[in-house]
Amino acid sequence: MSVGLIALLDDIAALAKVAAASLDDIAGQAAKAGAKAAGVVIDDAAVTPRYVTGFSAARELPIIGKIALGSLKNKLLILLPAALILSLVAPQAITPLLMIGGLYLCYEGVEKVYALVLPHAAHAHETALETTSLDAKSVEDQKVAGAIKTDFILSAEIMAITLAAVPSGSVFTQALILAVVGLGITVLVYGGVALIVKADDLGLMLARVRTASAMGGFSRAIGKGLVTGMPYFLKVLGIVGTAAMIWVGGGIIVHGLEAYGIGGPAHLIHDAGEATAHAIPVLPSVLRWIVEAAGAGIVGIVAGLIAIPVAGYAVSPIWRYLKSLLPRRRKEALADGKK
């Protein structure tokens, strides 16, 4: 009896060691895959705060919470199973879907630039796309929906990069790594965004410290600096977010074209980065990244400029026509039900 019990305990201990090793392996693979997606994570963090600007301080955290919840749904309920299924049954569909998402990012980013350069034309374009009047709540809902749509594209890129970085293995292991990366990145991004948008409130609290000590004076100085500097920081972050949408979208399109044998743009951007890094040996990696990001940004601007009239004159009319059919079909269904 005692020998059998000891053997059973040995077996349990061995299984526990295997499970711990597996968890360590999954954690390590998730960390490596997440690191490869770091560029898109930074873009995601830069894009999100602009969706909160213009709302009262009381609504900032609830809005971020809604976007974070939508991001988790995007990653865990839609993109994770979709990525696994597509990788198994239709891996060739992943690239065109990512390219469509990249085109949407380019459209969103260039549309913001378009609104700054030609505000009247941009307003007419927005009016053509959105015909319903908006109250305060629907504006918030629209902002949240727009943020979740943008997050969906960035999350799709993150999950695709993660899946490509995960060694081939069981579907369960791949799913667990994707879930760990998705959850970790969501907490990191939206936790950081919450800290950014509430930094001015923290600054106001520190500026009101009445302690006469040196620490109190230091706290007041930090608080005043935050209160004064955060509006400018958020403006800069908004610019970075818009630029990020364009260069990430352009980069997705460039890599997609390369996958279909059109490698000219990718090679040109890569060669320009290498030439700059060799010509200016100071911080070559940084210069290479800047040049390659600028090249992807140029592609993104061109794609966005093409997408704006296509959205205004083709996609929007077709969408409105399809929406107009829905009430008619509902009325016909109700009429048939009454009969």
C-alpha cells in the first residue's frame, strides 16, 4: 500500500514537472512572439488616446475600458480561432485579408491628414459616409466603435506575427500562446493608455499638495509640469498615432505584395534603409528603421489617397443601398407574418 502510494506520488511529481516545463516553454515562446510584435504594439498604444480626446474626464476611463474589452473580444473570440482555422485550412487567405486591413489603416490615417489639409472637402466626404445625426452618447459609441475597428486591424497583425513566430506544434499550444500574447498586449497597451490620459489629473492632484517641505515643492513642480505638458504630449501622440496607422498599413501592403512576387517596393525600401545606414554610421539601426518606416509611409499615403475616393464614390453608395434593402425586407417579413 505504502509502496503504491509513493509510486503514485512520484508519478504526480513527474507530471507536475512536465506541466511546469510546458508552461515555462509556453511563457518563453509567448514572450519571444510578443517581442516580435512590439512595433505594432507601440503603434496601437499611440493610436488609441486620440479616441478619448474631447470627452469629459469622467468618461475617459469608461471609454478606455470599452475599447479594451472590445480589443480582448477581437483577439480571443474572433482573431485567435480565425488565425488557427485559416492556418490549417486556408493559409493562403491570411495575406489578402491582412492587406485589406492594411488598406483600411491607410485610409483612416490619410483621412485624418486630409481633414487637416482640406477641411471642407473632408467634411463633405464624412457627410457622404455618415448621414445620421449624432447626440453625445452616439458620438461616444461611434468613437468606441471606430477605435475597436482600428484595434481589430492592429490586433490581426499582432496575432499574425505571433502565429508566424510560434514553432509548429499542437493546436492547443499555439492557441495558448496566442491567448497569452493577446491578453498581455491588451493589458500593456490599454493600461498604458489609461495612465497617459489620466496623467493630467494626477498632475492636478500633485500641484495641489500644500506641504511646505522640499518634497512638497518637488511634487507641486512635477504636477504643474504634467498639467502644462500633457496637452502638448497628447497632440504629439495623436500625430504619431496617425503616422503609425499610415506606416503600419503601408508596411502590411508592402509585405503582402512581396508575398505575391511583387518585391520591388520592399526591396527598394530595404535598400534605401541599408544605404542610409552605411552612409551615416551614427545610430545605423535607428536610421535604417526611420527610412524604412518612411518608405512604408509613402506607400500608405498613396494607398490611402486611392482609398478615399473609392470609399466615397463606390463603397459608401453600395453600403447605403444594401442598408436600404434591410428595412424593406423586414417590412415584407412582417407582412408575411401577419398573413
